[in-house]
Amino acid sequence: MNNVLILLDNLDDWKPYYETSSVLTVSDYLKNKPVEKDRKLVINLSDDYSYNSEGYYCSLLAQTRGQKVIPDVDIINKLETGTGVRMDRSLQALCYQWIQKNNVKDDIWYLNIYFGKCREKGLERIARFIFENYPCPLLRVALNTHPRNQIESIQFLPLNRLNDEEQDFFANTLDNFNKKIWRAPKSAKASRYSLAVLVDPQEKFPPSNKGALHKLAEVAKKMNIHVEMITEDDAIRLLEFDALFIRTTTSLNHYTFHLSQLAAQNGMAVIDDPLSIIRCTNKVYLKELFEKEKISAPKSTLIFQSNDHSFEQISEQVGAPFILKIPDGSYSIGMKKVSNEEELQASLKMLFEKSAILLAQAFTPTEFDWRVGLLNGVPLYACKYYMAKGHWQIYCHYDSGRSRCGLVDTIPIYQVPRVVLDTAVKAANLIGKGLYGVDLKMVDDKAYVIEINDNPSIDHGLEDAIIGDEMYYRLLNHFEQALEAKHY
């Protein structure tokens, strides 16, 4: 796990807080090379981050020394040059509601952010959003009172400008940001690396069951890697870790993507990485990619909300019946099987509420889908996912909220048809070198790619049924090699 070093211009700035050996002046940090190999996270609280200042060089040298630092040089440069950030519409609406509710009259008002937290009740999501884009210990944000685009500027907030109440809040947020500074007993043997596993305990169809997460932690312990399960609420602690493994369903414009970006920007090893999420979660992108790279896939066409559509017109292009899909659906959600004009219009009305572009794809009935899981371009596991009994999908969802799914058979890699493996490897390599699940159908000895998943299922007793603990060793070894390549 990470130890932390706090850098200050003057040690007197730390007098209001508990004494700790984790504090050092910026001058001493620059003069002395680190001797403790496990001290990897540097919190730079200098009052001056301007170019060529000691505070600036502390962040620069920390990165050179293979340490994670907050803020890093890229963030310092962005703030010094005034590079802005814009909230999405939901956050702008939230901000304006808060302004009205609290009767803010000043043209410009200020929000202080302490490690992604704020004192103002109701603005927590905004504070976290700004911190995710500008990971800095202390920020002062100037905002206007307009209905939209409220952020005027973002600046560093010096530690020595905090009053007593603000000092208390800062101390609490620092404590939450890295509890291990103050609370964790020193272990006899420090772990080589620390891995955060992002999960959602409330998720109905998580990509890994509890058994798989337990196995991952069990194997990691043998490899001297510290594993900790974190949730969205632990987002501000992300930079404590060396690597991030996302084990909750990913989506764009979603906290999973934001945390993947934050981890990647700060030099962490990440599965799923931001680019893989962008590419895999959008079926429109995959359609164009498959056509360009000549990957065999069912016939498909794009359906635009701005156009009129008929069952006959679409059927001429992809056949009948066909499947309508939203671009970012998963687990058989956001899909409709269409067999006539009435079903088409009803499905279009429902799905266009979620996306302005839909994908119409030829219906290709098979008893099961192949799923080939790959890591760094190498097949990791292979499964047959059978359709739910009496249904055309693997998952059958009822209006009541109840769901059922088909059976799963895990198959040794050597028993998988060569055309399935070759097609899966070729398709996955177009996305990247991370962890992917390629779904395929076999029709007349030909393999057709249905989609590529950036967040494939790894459940204990299913996907790991053939290779057992080797599954988790390979995943952890992948993170380990990525970190060693980053000169940790």
C-alpha cells in the first residue's frame, strides 16, 4: 500500500494539525533523493506552483522519481494557463438550483474544494467532478449565478489561508483521502503494489461475483499485492493506489469512465482503460470498425431519429426479423426483436428516448453465443453462453424486474474452433491490449462477431472453471508488468 509524503513551503504551516513524520519542506525534498522505496504518493501543498518555482519542481521531480504526485505537472500547467472545465447539463442544473435555494446574490461566489470534498451541502457532486478533472489537494473555484456555465475560474488554494473551521474540514478530508497515513498499522512486509478494484455492491448484473473478487484478493496476497475493493464513494482515494481494476459495468458519461480517465491521467495501470471504454461501449463505432477492417459480423445499418423508417425498408437491408439496439446497451438491455411494422414503430419510440441513433442488425438465431475472453491479445478463457430457455437472448428480462439467463459452459481453449479464436483475437487487437470479451456466433462454419466487451464477465465457477486460480494470476501479472514498465 502507498505511504504518503506531504510537502510544505514552511513546516509551521502544519502546526494546526497532528504531528507526523510524513511532512517535509519542498526545499528538503528537492535536495534529497528519496530513500524509502515504498513512499510513492506525494501531496504537494506548496503555496507557489508557478513555472520554475520550488513547488513546480517538486511535482516535476516526483514524477521523474517514479512517484505519484498530486497535483502533477500537467494539472499545474492547466490551472496556471487558465484551461477551463465545463460541467454537463445535469451538474449545471444542480448548481443553479443550489444558487436559487441559497439565495446567492453576489455576481461571483466561491467554492473551496478539499480533496474532492466541499463544506456546502448539495454541491458534493460538483466538487467531486472538479477534483476528478483537476486532482489537487486544495482548490478555490469562482462561480457566477447564471443558469448555465457557472464556472468562471479554478485556482490553487494555499493551506495557510484556511481559517479554523476550514482547517478542521481539511484535516478530515485528508484523513479520508488517505486513511493509511494515520490509522494503518505498519505491516511486517509492505506490499509491492496496491490495486483498487472498483465495484458496485448494488449492481444487479456485476461483471464479477463475490467468489471471483475473493479469489482475486487471495491470489494477490500470495503475490504480495495489496487489493482493496472500492466504490464510487471512495473516488477521492483513488490516487492512493498504483492500479485500478474496474469490476462494475462501464459506460460513457458515467463515474466508471471518469475514474478510468483520472487513473490513466495519473499514470496508474488501468483495466478498463478510457480508450477501450470509448470504443467498446458504442455499437455504432464497432459497426464502422468491423466494416473497415473486414471483420465478419451480421448485416447491420444505422437508424437515425431524424429520418422516417419502415419495416420494409430496414428489412431490405438486413433481413427480417431484425434486432434494434441502442449503441451502449449491455446484458441484453436496450434491444428489441422486430418482426413487423407495428413492433418497429413501438420499438423506435421506446429506444429513441435513449439514443438519437440506433443499430438495426440481422437476427442470427443460434443455440448459444461464443464468448472468448482475451488479455493482452491472448485468449484467457472461452465459454458457450446459451440463450435463456424459450427466449432469443442470453438474458430474459421481465417487466416485473425479474430476470433469468441461459446456461454457461466453459470450454478449454484448445477445444474452441480455430476460426472462432482467430476472429476473436483479430477483433480484440483492433481495440487495444487490455481485457476484452468478444461475442461471436458460428453459422455454417463461419464466425461472426456480435460485439466486443471492455468489461467482460469473470465469475468464480464459470469463466475460471478451466484454469482456476491461474485466471487471477494472469490478471494480476498483467498489472504487475504494466507497473514495472512505468518504472515503479
